[in-house]
Amino acid sequence: MALTPDRILEALRTVRDPDLGKDLVTLGMIKRHDVDGPRVMITVELTTPACPMKEKIQSDIEAAVRGAANEVGHPVDVIDVEFTADVRRPNEKARDESSPLPGVRQIVAVGAGKGGVGKSTISTNLAVGLARHGARVGLLDGDIYGPSLPTMLGLGDIEVTARGSMLMPFESHGIKSMTIGKLVEPDKALVWRGPMAHGAFKQLALQTEWEELDYLVVDLPPGTGDVPLTLAQLLPLTGAIVVCTPQKVAQDDARRAVKMFEGLGVEVLGIVENMSYFVGDDGKEYDLFGRGGAETLAQELGLPFLGGVPITQALRVNSDLGDPTANWNDPALAKSFDAIVSQTASRISMASMQGKLQMPSISVS
Ligand code: ADP
């Protein structure tokens, strides 16, 4: 008996996406399942190009197809598994009705309990890392009180341009970005009060010509102020990630940030630990701030831990030079960021496939 495409599809019904917990056929991920003599061709459309489970899915597919081929006595030499990706929208509603940014598929906020923990650093490298996988990514500097993106993305010499009433995002390091830091003098932004902050953030988010994006990462101001509230009311957020350094005091602040998102009805996708440890010239790792503190916090709060980044001079230098792409020239940094990118992308996929779209209606008196 020969192995038929139908028989291959049946075999693929036994292969589950480990994150999404359903089989590939039910999830609509099989885009091709053909056989030509001893060659089997399968195309799988993932929910993110940064999927951390590719290898596992590939080996499970190979095992399932070989099993089916053996059953019917069909010799198979090659199983070509091709991966494509289509970042899904949280649900259909987000496309037309409720989102003021219909071209943007996934919106993720990055928050922190307090300033200086590396929230902008993580936001920037998350955005650049997702783009390195081929995703279309935007980065919105929501930190209107202390915008860091002009420096971190090296936007110094790039001119601001507008088309009609829409601002054109900056394009560098494979991502689109927008920051108030390029529109007003930074010291003026610092004295803004609540209602002005609300208005400025709204304009920045909605009056930027983002066009089609797979991911929009929003770097929030530190703490629990007006901007997270504005964001949660304005845009359908898939979720938020909280950046934390390992010390006990930082954990207390991060816990408050988590509670704030939960209070806004925004799912917390996980916690990232920054400045986990320091690698000295002697190659030894020093746990300056008590490495693992954020992971412990994540466990305590029942949240996913998305990974950690060490303190490195290269990261600080690349950030000051506005060259995040250079972080991928450093193998240890690249590994840390790639792990965070994959874990975050996977959590985004999981949250949106579970239909947990956050669009709370909050009344503020
Ligand atoms: P936040 O957005 O939380 O205020 P930033 O991302 O602006 O913090 O980081 C504050 C400063 O610390 C920046 O100069 C940044 O380059 C530096 N920094 C952040 N994380 C690291 C790290 N892991 N290693 C070295 N320097 C870091």
C-alpha cells in the first residue's frame, strides 16, 4: 500500500504543538502534506517565527510520518519539513471592530516597578530580536517622561517626517519605532502632568503610520501611573511583561507592577530578570544582586519566567551607541536575548490562542 496525503494528514493529527496543546491539523497549521515516491513534503505554519518548539515539532512530525509509512510498507527516504509563520491575531474582533490599530496583530506592554531596571533595554532587544526572526515589529516609546529610545536605537540623525496628520515611524535595526523624545525637547517631556501624558501617549500610539505589524512592543514608563491605564483602555493588549532585577526591593516593586496589570485586566505574560549576574574578567560569574530573585518571584506569583540577562559592559555600550543589533555579536548576550524573545513569542501565541484578548472597560472617576 502507498502512503497517501490523507494518511499523512491523519498521522499529523497525532502531533501536538507543545505550547498550544492541540494537534497541528486542528490548529490549522498544516499548509502542505504531499508525498512523491520516497519523499514526503510538509509545510507547517507556526504562530510565530520565533517559535522555540520548532525542533521538537519537526522530530515529532518525522516520527509520526515514519510510523504511518511503516504501517503501510511505504519506503520513505526524505521528510522535508518547511516552516513558515503567520502571527495570529488574538481574535477576529481585534481586526475590525475594537482595535484602533487594525493592522497590528499583537500588542505587548513592557513594564517595571521602578526606573533603571532595564525596561527600555529589554523592550528594545525584544523588538529587535523578534524582527531578527523575520517578524514585522514596531516599538513605541511609552516612557514619555524619560524617553530612552532616541539613544538606544541611535535615532539622533534621523529626521521626523509626517504624511498628513500621521507621523512616519523611524526605521532602524529592522524595526519601526516612535518616541516623544524626537518630537519635543526631552527636558520638557519630564514636566508633563497626567492629562497631558495621556493625550501625548494616545497621539503617539494612534497617529503613527505603523501599517501592518506582527508585534507592537510598548515600553511603558516605570511605576504604576497614567500611561498603563491609557494604554489598557486604548488598545487591545495581548499582555504585559514585567522587568525586574533580582534584589528583594526590586521584587517588591515588580510585584506592584504585576498587581497593576492584573488590576487593569491585562494578562501578565511573564517576568524577565535583568542584571542577573556579572561576568568578571576572570570569567567568573558574580551574583551581585542575588541571581534568581525574579524567577523566585515569578514562581511565587504563578507567572512564567521568561529568562534573564547578565550585566555586561557590551550591552551598556551598545545601548549608549544606539546599536542593539551589535548585541547579537556577543554570543552570551545573543543567547540570553534569543531565549527571552522565544519565550515571550510563545507566551503571546498561547495567550492569543486561548482567546484571552484584553480590552477592559474601566471607568475612571
Ligand atoms: P529603564 O528603562 O528600566 O529605566 P534602561 O533600560 O534605560 O532602564 O537601563 C538603564 C541603564 O542601565 C542604561 O544605561 C542601560 O544601558 C543599562 N543597562 C540595562 N541593563 C543592563 C545590563 N544587563 N547590563 C549592562 N547595562 C545595562
